[in-house]
Amino acid sequence: MDQILEIMENDSRITVEEIAKLTKQDSKAIKRKITKYEKDGIILGYKTVINKELVQDEEKKVRALIEVNILPQKNLGFDYIAARIYKFEEVTNCYLVSGTYDLLLIVEGKDMQTISNFIAEKLSPMENVRGTVTHFLLKKYKEYGIILKHKEDDKRIAISY
Amino acid sequence: MNDNFVAKKVKNLAPSGIRAFFELVLGMDDVISLGVGEPDFITPWRIRETGIFSLEQGLTSYTSNKGLYKLRLQISKFLSRKFGLDYCADQEILITVGVSEALDLAVRAILNQGEEIIIPQPCYVSYGPVVELAGGVPIFVPTTEENGFKINPKQLESACTKKTKGLLLNYPCNPTGVSYTKKELEAINRVCKKHNLVVISDEIYGDLTYNHPHIPYPMLKGAKEYTIYLNGFSKAYAMTGWRIGYACGPENIISAMTKIHQYTMLCASIISQIAACEALHSGKRDVARMKQEYNLRKNFIFSSFNELGLKCIEPHGAFYVFPSIEQTGLSSLEFANRLLAEHKVAVVPGVAFGQDYDNYVRVSYATNYSQLKEAIKRIKIFMRDILKRNRFEYNKK
């Protein structure tokens, strides 16, 4: 992967000038590259990583992993069925996987009831859905390579040869 | 207290002029330290986990004096694969407690009373004292910024006397980050060969070079026969606290070093040695990841310092830059003291690495990027103030 992308993946707020300094490249060239990445859909957006475990608000959401078993139908590939499912805004992630089931969803709702309703009313009744298994998420330890803990202090002695 | 209790040799060791500054830094909270001589990364988990596992298995004994055979074999294979160097695991490799011990052993193993070791400056603080404690005489050869902080064959030649026993090289260098090209090393090596010198080559930062191929000294033609190659796990694998280094060299020297090691240290910690095995086995990717991060920071620090008028040579490796502070008119200790007091940023005064380097400070970029950014911001304000004050005083005169 381009070094620029690697840097931006870790810090989306970094400025073009800073990237230029870090990579010893011309800032205009970097700007051009970023614009192209945005245009090509390689960069899809800029987000902030929030440790929601620590956010105190009423809108705390419940998440669930849902395994979905699908009945394949003639002329309709997985893509078609997946699209019908991932278009629901409750579905934040949707993956086609190998193994004992076909789609793995991550679904978000304001409480368990909302998620149950989504499954009962929207997901399960779908013609091609053969069955679902739901795992409610209890605690998050690590997400996207980031360990969700307070940053640890530098344990080194402050000055040494 | 009886003054005779302490040996003369130890009493005569020059005290470090910057000890008080270090104490000051250690006693202060919220300092952004660019003065740390070790990685800011923690040892990769895979390696730490292996250390824990070895404890669980009850591997808590001594190892053979030379170190675990498995580790020596892995080192031998690593050097052969990476550089085509051929060291016999049984007779030409010794595991030590960090490169610091390896250096001490090397010097003690080769020096007779009064023999000289040539040491290019600026250099790591222990080199002189270790040679003195071994009964030798350190002959410091100051290098200059104009020459890229590198010793050249002429300087080496003119430092050689009848008593010269060896040359102590360190590249990439702490504190300058400077390294040598193959051609430069070959030129140095011709002088070493001519004067029959033992070369002690401290290459602890050898795995951390940036767009600069690292050439281990024993790879030079004929040099393996008189080179003691020192390396370890501290810097590349972020394992400073595990204290594992190693020495590779001719059988007779390694055997002499082992003799001293067995009477003084016995062996390095078995837990650390097992962890080091894992580092060699699976640490390649971690080293590459850390190295890439250092490289980005190096680019940032190097250009930032030059923009601030604190000119420095672009380092080839390690994680230090050695900017000149000449235009501030301050001594390195004054500079460091004031930067600490006024902006809570710590750097190491250049004078720690040799008397001639009072116009320099050592800056370590083994600190995360956001801290580096903040430090540069503060140094910028500091420099503006200093230069303003200097102009004011100049006008007054």
C-alpha cells in the first residue's frame, strides 16, 4: 500500500504538508494523489476512532453479530441477496464468509429489542434467508487493530544515553 | 569514610559532567523527552509471550556459559542468510548481557596494560571508561561535521602508534546516526590491516538503517580474522530491558571473552535468551514496521531542525540526529538546561559524547509523532526567543 495511505489510515487529520515532510515528497504531488484516491473511491471518508465504551450518553448502542444462512437461488447470486440485506441502515458491516453460514452481519440498534425486531421483522422473513444465529456483543477489547484501553504511560526512564 | 576504600582506577574515571542535568530531567513531570536512548516501542507481544511461556515451563536455570546453543545457532543462520557471514555457533559466537557486556569483554580480552584503543568521537559514553578500566588507553579521534562525523584513513593512520591494539567503531553511530559506505570502510580497513589492529565493531543499530545498506565490518575482505562483531536485540527488536547481546569473532578471542564472562557473568538470563530466539524466529515483520516508523519520524525531525536553523546531517540509521546549536551562542549544557526549564523539552548535551561537541545536542526521535510535533513547536518558540535576545545584546554592544 502507498505510504501516504498508510499514514492517513493511522491519522486522518494529518495535513498534506506534514505528510510531505514525513515522506520527503512534494506536497503538491501528495495533494494530487489524495484527490485521485478520493475520486477513485480508495479513500472513502475520514473518521475518528472513538472508544464508545467510555462515552457517557443515552444513545449508547447495542451491537450484535448475526450469522445468516442463505438459500441460493437460480440466477440470483449472493451479491443480490447481500444487497437486499446491507441496505438496511441497522446493518453496519456485511461480509460473505466461508464455513457453516454465508453472511456475517454486524447490526447496531438502540437496544436489544430493536435488534430483535429487526431480525424478526426484516431479516428472518426474507425469502432467501434460511436461518440466523445472533450473538450480542458484551464487551469490546480491540477494534481495527486498536486496543480499547486508556493509553499507557511511557515506562522508559526519561533520559538515557 | 576511608578514601582508600575506592580503587584509584575508578576514582580517576572522569565524572560525567551532565549527571546533574539528567537528575533534573528525571525529577521533572510532563517533560517531552527527546533524550531517550531506547525505542519507544514495547517488545512485540509474540516475543514477550514467549518469555512468559518459558517461565511457565519452569525454564529458570543457568544456560551454558556461551549461551543457549539454539540461540547461537539461530544467530549463526541469521548472519549467514542476511550477509553471507559464516560464524560457527559452537566456537565463534558468545551470548552476552547486552552489547555493553560484550564490549567490556572484548576490550578486556584483547588489552594488555597501557595498550591503546582508537575511538572516533563523538561516541557512546561508555567507550572511554571501559577501555580505561581494562587497563588500556583510549585514544579519541574527534571527527568533524564537515567530514560527516566519520573517521577517515588519514586520521586513523596518524593516531596509530606502537601501542595501538585496536579500533573501536560504532555505526550507525550513537549520537550522530551516521554510518559508513562500503568504500569508506574498505579504506579504513586497509589501515587496520597495515597496523595489525583488532577491530571492535559495535553494530547494535545495524538493523535500523534508512536507505543505506549496512555493511557489517567482518564482511570486508580479510577482516573477519581480526574483527569482533557486536550486535544484540535491544534496538531493532525493542528489547533493551531483556539485556541480550552477542559477540562474533575469531575462535581464540571469543574463547578468551568466554573465560572472563564465565567468571563474572556466568551466563545471560535464560528467559531473555529464549525470548531472543523467538525474536529471530518471528520478529522480522516487527522490525520492519518499527523501522518504517523511525524513517518517517527521521524525515520529519531532520527537515524540521534544518528549518529551525539547527543544522544537522541526515542520519543513515539509529534514531538520533545531532544538530549544531552554534548560532544560539549557548553551550550544549546551557541549551539543554534552558530548553528544559523554559519549555520542558529534554535533549542530551553534545558534550556528553566528547569535549569537542559542546556546539551540538543529541535529539532522539524514538518518541511518538505527536510528541515530536509538540517538541518541535516548543523548540521553535525557544529558538525565536534566543535569537531575539542575542540580537538585542549584540545591538547593545
